[in-house]
Amino acid sequence: MTDTVYKGFYNDGANWQDGDSPDLRLAVVMGSFSGSTQESAATLADFTTLDECDSSGYTRGDPASVTITYTTSTTPDEVRIDWADDADGWGATVGIPSDSILGMVVIRRVDGTNADIPWFFTDQGASDPNGGQFGWVLPATGFAFIRKAT
């Protein structure tokens, strides 16, 4: 299991406030993706190899109802990032990719170019669509939990 938080999140995501709804996108990446070890990436241009899925019919996921909530009921206080379509697939049925699926990058969309900002990478739930639809089952309580170190 690999989870990576990028410099892009620290530079950008930390500025979002309770109740904000950033425009996030989900990029499925294949086996040559270099970003799982490039924590210093501030934009997509900083990845040596993005290796985004090349399946026919693939488009980046566009999660609905993204929310950022500040929760004081935890110790220490916590920020949660979540979206409504926790178990949904997205896009049309996709073809078989040229390489195995490695994981998913959560991106804050700026303009749909390499200026977009990577927030997180996870390989949890990764699987090849094999001619089906992509989907990631996320925890019902939220995708990311950020707590101040104690």
C-alpha cells in the first residue's frame, strides 16, 4: 500500500477552508507512473512520468459534491476531504489499458493542463477495468484526513 501527499497539497490544499468545494479530478495511472516517490511535485509538470491510463473511453474522474470539513470532535482537530460518489464508476466503459493500473492521483484542477495541482496518490483499490468501468470505493467517512502532529 502506498499513499503519497504531494507538495502541491501543502502549497494549495492547506489554503482551503471549512465548507469549500475545490474542483478535484481523479487520474488513473499505470505501472510507469513515477509520482508515488516524487513528494516534491507541486504541479503535474513536476512528475517525471505521469503515465495516465490510455484505455479507449477513459477520461479523468470528476467527483461530485467535494467537501472540506473541519472537525473539532477529534483529538487533535482534523480536516476531512470527501466527495459524494464514493463507490461510483465514471465515464463510459473503457478498453483494456496497455499496462497494469497502479493507482489514482487526486488532482485540484486549475485549467486542465500540467499546471493542475496533485494533492494525493493512492494505490488502494487499484484494479484493471478489463473492458469495464473505473471506480474507487472510498471510506464512507471521507477520503483524506489531515491532523496536526502532536
